[in-house]
Amino acid sequence: MAQRVAIESWDPDYGVPSTEHTEETDVEIDVGVEVPEDRWGPIPARTEQRPEALLFIDGVRRIDANAWLDDGRIPVRQGMFASFAAGAVRVVEQAHVDRVEVRRTLFAPGNPEAFVTRGGTYEPFGVATPGADALSSALQERLGDLEVEVASRVADNADLVVVDGPLYRRAHLPRTIGYVKTHRVQHLKGRPAETIAVLAAGERTPVFRFRTSWTRHAWYLRLPGPKAHAWSGVVRMEATADLALDETLAMANLTAGVLPRYASEPHKDPRAPQNLYPIAGLERELRRRLGDAVYVDRALRAAAG
Amino acid sequence: MPEALDTLGVGRVLGTDDATPLSFWVALGPDQYLQLDDVVALERLLPDGDTVRIYGLVTEVRARHEGARFDSDVFLIEDGILPAEVSQAAQILATRFEPEVFVPPLPGQPVYKAEGDERDMALYFDGMEKRLPAGLTRDDEPLYANLEFLDGSRGAHVNISGISGVATKTTYATFLLYSLFRSGVLGGEAINTKALIYNVKGEDLLFLDRDNRELEDEDRDRYQRLGLPPGAFDSVDFYASPRRDDPIAAPDVSTRQKGVTSYFWTLSEFCAEGLLPFVFADAEDDRQQYTIIIHNVVAKLRDAAEGLPDGGIAIDGETITDFESLARMIADRLQDDLTSADWAGRAIGQGTVNAFVRRLFGAVPHLKHLIRGNVPNPDRHRIQRQAQVTVVDTHNLNDRAKRFVVGVTLRRAFDEKERAGQQRPLLFVVLDELNKYAPREGSSPIKEILVDMSERGRSLGIILIGAQQTASEVERRIVANSSLRVVGRLDAAEAGRDEYGFLPAVHRQRSTILKPGTMILSQPELPIPLVTQFPFPAWATRASEAAPAKGNDDGDDPFRGLS
Ligand SMILES: Nc1ncnc2c1ncn2[C@@H]1O[C@H](COP(=O)(O)OP(=O)(O)OP(=O)(O)O)[C@@H](O)[C@H]1O
Ligand SMILES: [Mg+2]
């Protein structure tokens, strides 16, 4: 029997766990990479630098519908239709959206079939375990892969590649840093933690090593903007641990010299200043490319019959 | 990036604004542009397999940042901080559907610039059997008006509005005449077709018969593109009012010495043809009680005045040789108890008579050189319409005298046409400052002639090319009866008035920034007016431009007729 699809009538966002990158708590930190712990303190702001070519990479996702799949076997499986897109903004004098890839995928346990709608075809992606969490993390992973795909196509001749979110699984890309805006967990304690609190705009912390399920170098940077609390405007940068120390420090300095210029202002972006202008612009463009949600929903329901 | 457009395509119909059969927007492809007044075409396939071709004109072009949300984003974008693209779009107002299936174009359909035959289709030039070159587009493509809407076949008359000095109303009216006579559109009739032009301001029109030697090659080319030989009018007679207090009645012009004849009316014509009402043609004469006296006096003069060979008259044995004496004689008759009832009419109060007399004497200083006796060879000074173009210069006359001249000459032209009883050959009358002769309010003998002309001229073969600064001050019927409406630069307040309802909003806006030599032309067949430019006059408009006269100068003796 062919695959039958019933679209869940609830809003797809309902009851879906937030799929923001959840930060791991089991961490091991070495703060003595750049300077010993007792010499931690803000590293002065750099004069502004403008690399010849700068890239920002981001991705967006949207669950178009939750669905129930029935191919005659028991049990009926929960599936998820999602659209996601990744793209790049290249800054060479002017900023332009350089490349956008859009995917529509049906996530479901087992071997789902492609699903054709008038809004496009959802390619199948089988997940190993049933349940909403598995679908959701599969989507997250596929999006991550797409970002890597986009980044590796465009990153070649950029002086610096800024990937929105942790560097996880993208560490192999050249001259690439992960850009983390939110900090649910404070990893540093003592003098290093105090250093973050006293950073002035444009200043960064020394580089430290940071290990969870994988290892990278990281540093904090404070962006310009109103300082409402100790962590206002603080972002964390991640770079591959495979680089030599001097190269890592050069990267850290480069980010401090480059990124403050792109910090957004609160009257234009509620996530200011961390949500950098190029990334905010890219995100809007990517959402636009996902297509109109109402239209896509209608197309899905029409195809499900 | 949009997919490559097929060859010649400039963009696609966009879907973020409504596309309607009458108006739609086109997103322009990369490296493509459309400018105002460009002509475009596109094709729409109907479900039954038929195709409709839709033609239109670009009436608005816009550029904007896509990706920007705040005005100040432009700074971020220029600084390379925020990603954005510039998008350009053009608004099209549809002119034609072929066949007439009024469907909107669909978003995504490619749009082409219409050229050659397609452009002619879009602008209905293909269906114009007789097309009158009416100007050029900005890229020097010719634009036409359909002669059938000018020559009386399906319509007649031109009305031109625009502010003084920059609207080039007079020049455009003259250009249209030139085009009529020289484009060949009138065919064999051109030879007999005549024009009567009043020169009301300056002496610009006194050199119509001379090539403009300052005409640039560029403008020469533009005439060629219009199918017009650049040059002067072929056959022109010039008449000017005589100098005041000049016994030999030399023409009152300063820039042209030769080839101008002075005009005036003899007392004998004045009486025989009943020209007195045109002495009372001002707004203030309207609604006056003395109109009845005018009619009586006209009748009396016609009966009692006996014409003399020198143009004077004899009344009751008394010889009168100048207008002032005539006025005095009329006053005497009106105020003398013995003759008053006979001349003024019965039961006319003394006050009314006095008002009439005051008004009559008020006219004397302005008209006495135009109405005279005691002239040898008076026929010489009669305005004949022998040449193809007759210029009647009134620029040295005051308003009252201008009205007299215009009124009398129009009356005569109208009567002659009416008597001839034939529509052809046509007579074109170019009259500036229509608001003076046919103001919206009130009535006067001239206004009646003009309204009559605008209503019956089409069948009589008299075509009025009228101009005024503001159409809102001119009698509605005259404007309404004009098939071709033209505006040059308009004042913003004026452009908003109902009189310009034939202009779409964008054209109204544009009319306020038109440069000299650019006009907006509306004609019945085209739903949208055309913005057109016309070349600089190929005939001289002042002495310094005038190339030497060709041929013999035998009409150029100002003293001719005085021997
Ligand atoms: N084709 C043209 N291109 C540019 N300028 C022109 C053109 N034709 C005439 N002009 C200039 O425009 C000036 C005004 O022209 P014109 O006398 O026709 O205006 P008008 O609207 O009749 O003004 P008015 O209301 O004062 O009578 C002329 O002096 C002439 O120099
Ligand atoms: Mg004029």
C-alpha cells in the first residue's frame, strides 16, 4: 500500500521543543591558552579592520506540518514536513546574499517516500527512532549539513567566515569561526568570569580551550551597545582547535577588529547588538525563500487529500 | 537573480502589486531599464489557446532596496553592512489589447520594448490612415496625431494650455500648422488649405516665411525624422495694424521692414458690414442696457451711410472721414431730441444713451487708426486670405482694439465659409489668449463666434487651434469640442483642475515640470496622452534668425497703395 499522509491540524509549532542549540553542560575548560588564569583581563579593542572579503553563514528552518504516515503497517508513524534554507552573505564593499539553498524534507522513521505538492516536492529522510525529538534533531542536523555545504562552496576566497551558532561540525572549514549569541550556561568561573563582566565595547577575553563532546578554542567579545547588565552585548566565538596558537590569536584579534562594525542597534533588531546586521538580513532573505507558510500549508493539505 | 529573459525582454510582470488590464507593474531584469514613455508589449496566452497582445506605455519607474526595512537602512547597505538588492520596476498603463480581451497580464510574463510595427500598434498609428506628425519621443521616434480628428471627419480643433513663456504654446501651434502643410498629410488639398494666425505678442510670427538660419543640425535631423523638410512656411501674407496718427498708415512693426501690409477698415465697410458690435466686445459691455442701442445704430448706419470711394461715408449730406467724427455724429443723433428716438430706439432712457456714448468715445483713441476714411486705394488694406498663411498682427493694439480686430476678422472668415457651403478646403484659425476672447463667464459677440466655430466649425471646415494659459478660464464648450488637447508646462494648482481630467495623475504631475519644447498630447483614439517633443522652429522667430528672403520681394513695399 502506498504511503498515506494525514496532516496534523494543530499548528506545527505547538508542543515542539525548542530546537535552539542546547548547550552541553559537561564541559572541560583550560583558561590558560593565551595567558595564565591569574593574568586574565580584557584584551584592548583593536582598530577597525576591513577584510577584503568577509562571509556570514546562517540557516533557518520551519516546520511546515506535523503528519501521520500510514503505509498499511502498524503502528502509524509520526512524521514532519519541514522547509529549511542556508545561505551566505558576502561582504566586499557591499553586502550581498551570495548563495541560498532551500530544501523541503519529510522526516519520518523508516523509509518514507517523497511527497509531491504544488509548492514543491518534499524529499524523504528516514530517522532511526520514532518521536518528535528525533524528528526535530534530524532537521537540525540536516540544516547544519546544508550550512556546511553552502559554506564550503563559498568560503574559498574569504578572509573570515562567520557561522551563526556553534562551530560544531563545521570546524574543518578554513578561516571559519562559530558565533554564539546566547549563553544559557556560564562556563567560566572566578577571574575569567569577572573579566567578561568588565569587558568594554570591542574588548575580548583571552582565548581558552573548551571541550564538550568536541574541542575548540573560544573567546568572548563585547559588542558596542547599551550595557544593561554584565553580559549585554557579549558573544562567544569558537575556532577550531587544530590551528596553531598564533593563528588562533590572529583570528581572535581579527574578530575583535571586524565584528563590532556589524553590531545591530536595538531600535532595528530586538536581538541587538548580537544579531549582526548581515546575519539578520540573511535570515530575512532565507525566510522569504522558504515561501509563504500559509501557501505551503495549503499545498500540503491539498496533496494529502 | 531572475532567469535570463528571452531576447529583447526587459523584465517580467510582477506579482506583488495587482496587475489589472489597465495598469500593471514590471520588474526589470538585471542590466535592463525602461524610462518614462517607453512603449512595451507582452503576450498572454488564454486558456482556450488564443493569445492576447497587450500594449502599454511606461508611466512611472521606481527603484527601491529589497531587504531594507528602515529608511536609515540605506546607510547600512551603502556601508556594506546590511545585505540588500536594488530592484527596479516600471508601471505600465495599457493602451491596447489585440484582440480586445480585457484580461490582466499574468505575473511572470516577459515584457518587451515595442519597436517598429509593434510600437505603431501600441500607439494606434497603424490604424491612422492620415497621420499628422505631432512631435518626437525622447529617443527621436516620431509621434502622430490622427488627422481625422483634426480635419472634421471625426473631430476637430486643438486646444493648448500652459504657462507663459515656457509652455511653448504658440510655437507648438505653429509647428502643427507647419506639419499640416508640409508633411503631405493633406495630400492635394494642401494647396488650397489656408491658415489665419493672430500674432498677439511680440513679433515672433512675423518671420514665418524665412528659414531659421540658426537651426541646429540636430533639429534639422529631427524634422527629417518626422518626414518634414526643415524650412519656412511657403506662402505667407503679413498684416499689421497701422501706426497711430500716421497719415500713410504704415504698418506698426519694428523688426520687419518689408513684406508687411497694414490693415484697417474703412468707415464705409464699418457701416455697411455692421461692425459696430465689435467695438463693444468687452466683458463690461456684457449685460449692459445699451445693447439695444447698438443694434439700432448698426441698422441706421447700414441704411443711412453712403460709401465714398476713399472709404469715407456721407450721412444726410454730411461727409465723414474719420472714426472720431463718426462717433461724434452718432452721439449727436442719439442725444438730439429730434433724432434720438429714431437712432436709439423707443423708450430708451437718457442714462442708457449716455452710457453708450461714453463707451463709444472711450473706444475712439484705440480704434481710430483701425477704422478710417480718406485713404487712397482702401482695398489694399483689407485683410485678404490669399496666401496659404495669413498673419494678422495685433500685438501693438490694446485689448479693446484686439477684440475688434479678432472679432471682425473671425466674423468675416466664418461668414465666408458659411456662404461657400463647402467643408473643403479647410481654414485653420490659430488664436492665442482664448481666455480674452471666450472667457468662461459672460457673453460677447466674439465669444459667440468662437463657440459657434467650435460647434459647427467641424462641418463648415473651420478648425480652431486655440491656446490659453489656463483652460479653466476659457469657455467650457470650446475646450470640450477640441479633439486634440495639448498641455505644456502647467502650474501645479492649474494642473489639478477638472479641465485636465484627460490627463492621468502621473501626467498631471509631469505637466508641472515640462520643459520648453515638450508637450503632452491627448487624442481621442489613445487612452493615454503622449509626451512629445517638437524641434525648434525651422522658420525664423526674430529678425536675427531670418535667412535672406528667397524670390522677389515685390510685396514688401510699405508705401504700396499710397501712390
Ligand atoms: N521646440 C522648442 N524647444 C525648446 N524651446 C523652444 C521650442 N520652441 C520654442 N521654444 C522657446 O520657448 C519660448 C516660448 O515659446 P512660446 O512663445 O511658444 O511660448 P508660449 O507658451 O506661447 O508663451 P506665452 O504664453 O507667453 O505666449 C520661445 O521664446 C522659444 O525660444
Ligand atoms: Mg504664446
